[in-house]
Amino acid sequence: MHLFLSPHLDDAALSCGGRLFQLANNNEKVTIINIMAGDPPTPLPNTPIVNDLHQRWQIGENPVAIRRQEDEKAVKILGVSVEHRKHPDCVYRTHNNQALYPDEDALFGAIHPDDHVPKQLLIEAAMLNFVYVNIESIYVPLGVGHHVDHQIVRNWGIALAKRLPDVEIIFYEEYPYTRDFDAIQVALDNLPTELNLEAQLIQFDKAEITAKIQAIDCYRSQLSTFWNNRKAMIQDVKQAFYVGDGMFGERYWYLKTGRNT
């Protein structure tokens, strides 16, 4: 079994859609765990970031329900299964009725000390290999872009690497934050020094990039976050993942030992 830890409801498809489709086509068992897929609280935090996002998305007071439906459509195209955890996105998380991440600066800053999600994930780490049988690999966000939720899931992956020495932990680069190449190096520099990683390019063909694009296209609510329109998205994805000779690829970071020993 291969697990993909996805901070949000589109990260796995955006960053790993080619690999997901490739594994599924090889009859591998693949599950995406979408961590921050829970409903927002009532009432909503009255913050600049929530107001901005809801205005941009235009899909109602509970956009997460719509986003989960988009995600279900995407994973069907990729041929994998998905689980939606109940942790809300960081823009909705509060402590003592105060928003933990009220604006964009907080979104890409430090993890708030009163954020409960990191603690809950660490508890879950102790049970993961009992819940999922025969885990072969776990794909973890590298933290490119320094989004708070990506940092939290990355840290969970590092904790799992220490707890599950027989499971291969593989880090993936988060597109479209990868547009800023310097952000990739910053993310690598933020990893513990004992994680000795090397890059490996996983190549795939036209059918696989087509499936990736079709999956990304399911997240219609998120289109305006990254692109002006659908045509721009298709062009950008093809360009970002093109490696030459009609082939495409996604870069992953593996422990040099091949196993977490």
C-alpha cells in the first residue's frame, strides 16, 4: 500500500497526479489521506483571509463540502482511493474563539503554539501501521512555500519516518509553489539534517499528464487561486512538468539509504 499525505483537498493531485495515476495503473493499492478536509466552524471566523477566500471561491458558506465533492471526482480519474479527515483548514482553526491564522502572513508563517492539529497527528502516528496494513511507502509534502498546513503534515511525515523504519518515506514538491525554485531549496534546508535525501525524477507519458490535468481540472473552485482560466492551467501544468522528448515528470526526494534506517 502507498499512502499520500495531502494537507488540502487538491495538493496530492496538483503535486503527484502523474505518480498517483501511474501507481494505480500498475495495480498498486494507493490511498490519499486529505488531512485538512473538515467542515468550517459555525460561526465562521470573521478574518480577512476567510472573507477573501469565500469571496473568491463563490461556493457558499461551507465551501469545504463542495471541495470534497471536487476531490471525489479527481481521485476517480486517478484511480485511487481517498480519505477525508475532519481537521479544518488552518484559516478556520481557532483557540478561545480567536482565529489562529487570520491573514496571509500567518498562513505562511510559523505554526501557532495553540494549534491542536500537530498534537493530534502525533497521537495518530502511533496507530498508523495498525490502521493500514502492509504500508510500503508514505509520500509527504516537502514544505515548499512554507504554508502552515504543509509544515504540519511535513512534520508528521518526519515523525512517521522515525516511528516506521521499514516504511519508505518519500517527500514530494508542492506544485504550484515550485514555480519559485528558491522555495524548494528553502524547504530542503528546513528539514532535519539527519534526513539525507536525494532527488529522483519519476517520468510519465502523455496519458499520465492528461490524467493529472483532468484531475486538477476537477478543482474548479480553486482555479482562480493559481490561474486566470482553465486554458492557462493546462498550459502551465504541461510546461511545469515537461522534461523533454515528449515525456513529463515529477521530482521526489528519497532517503539515500532507500529505507529509514
